[in-house]
Amino acid sequence: MARILILIGGHLCTAPRPQKEAAALAAAGHEVLVAGIWFDPKLCDRDRDLMANQSWKFQPILDFRGLTIGQKLQRLGVRLQAKVARSLYQKFQMTLPALLGYGAPAMLRFAKTYGADLTIVHSEAGLWVGQQLQDQGYTVGVDFEDWFSEDLLPSAKAQRPIAWIQSLEAHLAQTCQYCLTPSQVMAMAMAHTYKSRTPLAIYNTFPSLFSAVDTQLEASDASINRQEQPPHDRQDFTTPSLHWFSQTIGPGRGLETLLAALPHVQTPIQIHLRGNCPAVYRDWLMAQVPEGWHDRLLIHETVANSVLPWRIAEHDIGLALETTTIPSRNLTVTNKLFQYLQAGLAVIATDTAGQREVLQAHPQAGQLIPSDDPIALAQAINTWAQQPEQLAIAKRAAIQAGRAIDWETQAPKLVQQAELALRSTHTQLTPTPSSILV
């Protein structure tokens, strides 16, 4: 059994991939701790709920909720460090770890004190922590949930230390035995760019929650939710329902394309959006909604990860409207695509390289459309809204696709890679007979 530390840059409940990673490694017999940072009291409650009856542990490295004088001072100090780091970079191109995220030095201190056999990093700040740990002899793994240096628009890159981030990425990609990406196309692109081994692609799928109703779904058009739980968000089952979700409802997430498509949708549908929606964006969003659509567009708050699959399953069509203009977004496969498939929703997805990788393998489950094309989106919606038989076929195909790539198919590969890294470290640290002095 090995001690494994997983470092994240925020709340546990907003990090589903590290949660599943921890559960898979703990199920394989390892002692696993996830360490993150607390900001929001509501999310802290979700973190605590998540940890009930887990075989692994979570611990906040920093607590920025401001409940005590100490927490307030700590939060003030870290924010001051970040402000100073940004100023020094803008003026002198000086690179300090505070540029990469709150609490990077604290993460490093915690990791060194904990002394894991394998420390796995997940964030921009984690890239720096990982390199520092490697330099001091620790074994490090990295999960490139995003290609961090390629995850910004060109206008935003000017404010970020891109060359430094790229050097950190290259170092870990070239040296870490445990090196993951969320898609095969991203793995190949990173290997080509950094002249490294090809990282292991682990799809960010989820454990199958609906196996008990899979057979019924394949034989009927009934929704999962109506067989297992009463509906919560959706009350009208007579018209097709579209679902889109993200942590935040805001610009640059494909919603502009959806709103522009609505005048071209020829059949009544419902639209359900889920995410944190700031008041200023809610006002903008509702101002863009075409006349006659306001009562058919509903906004829902985020829910706990354990509840989300059931809320998704109330609907018929999932929207994955990612952009192709940002390389990382083009190459990744987002959580929502997999959750739609596993919940039995037909998918309309923009033709990014990552989403194409998945849907080309399961073509009946979804439609690929050009990015930022409202006419194509409207046509895709019309196709299924006007042909319920085809929609039912796509939903059944989605269940089959979700079952083919669910977490139960991904976890063994992840565990095998971690154990290879652990064995590799042990081999390096164990002297061979020829190196023993007598």
C-alpha cells in the first residue's frame, strides 16, 4: 500500500476528476488524501457531505472563508502576494508562484510535510509545486485536466506567464510516469509539442448510476428519471427539453449561439440552463432571449454532484457548445458530454477535436455541428424535435455509449499507471547488486 497525495486548487465538490481518481486508487488498496483550498461556506458543506463514508480523505490546506481573524489575515496575505506577483510580472517579467494561483507555497509546504510516495498535481499552481517536489527527490504525477498554457484567448495570454507555464508543463510531461490527459487528441498534441511520451488519456466519465434501468431504456422511450425519481426541474414532458450546464453561466460558453439559434427553431421546446448566474449576466441573458421564448427558458442553480445526473436525466437533448478557437477547449472533452451520454440524453456538440473523438466512436448518440453557428444548431434541434422516433433512437444510443466508456472502464487504466509510477520509483531507489559497495 502506498501513500498518495492529490493536490487540487479549490473545493473538492468542484473537482469531480480528482474525486474519482482518489476513489479508484483507494479501492486498489492505497492510502489516499486529497488536499485543496476552501473559499465558500456553501461549498464547504458540500465537501463535507461528499466525504461521508469515503475510503479516502480530504483536507483543506488553506481556509479563506474568513470565519476567524486568522483566516481573514491569511486570505489578505495570500491576495497581497498575488497582487505583488502580478505587478512584478507586468513590470519586470518576474515569475513568482503566486502568479499561478492562490496558495502555491502552502501547497508545497504541505506536500513536503505529508511525504507521500506519489504526489499528483492538477492545477497551474500544482505544476510549480510538482517541479519543486521533483527537484527535492519526491515522486510526482500530473493530470493535465486542461492544457493550461493553451487555455486562454490570445488577448488574455498577454497577462499570463505563458512561457513559464509551458516550461513547467514540458518538464512534467517529459519526466512523470503518471501523466494523464482527458482525451487522446490532447495527449498526442502535448507529446508532439513537448517531445515527450504520449500521456495516458483517461476520459472524465462517471460511475454508471443507471445500470438498473439500462435494459428498460433500450426497450422504451421512457426517461430514466420517471422510472427512478420524480422530476424536479422539468414539469412538462410533452415537448422536447434541452439541457446545458456549467459551474458558471456567463459569456464565452456557447450560450450566445444558442440564443441566436432560437428564432430559427421551428418546434416548441424547453431550455434548461444550470449554473451560477451573476445578476449582471442574467439581465444580459434575458435581454437577448427572443420574443416568445422567455417562458420556455429556465435557469437553475448548481446542485451537488450526487444529484446532478438525475437532474440531467429529466431532459432529452444535451448541449455541449464548446469553442474551437482556444486550443485546450478544442482538444479536451468536457464533463458535460459524458454526463449527457450516461444520463441517456441525445447530444448536440460542436465539432471540436475532443468531442469529435467521442462521437465518431458513437455516431448515433449525437450530432456534431460547427462552432459558433446558430443556423446549424437550430437545424440540429429541429431534426430531433420534429422526429421523436429519431430522438428516441439517439437517446438509447447515448446510454450504450455511456456504458461503453463509463468510469468502470477508465479506473483500471488509471490505477495501473499509478502503480507503474510507484514501481518505477522503487526500482530507481533500490540499489542493484553492481552498485553495492563492499
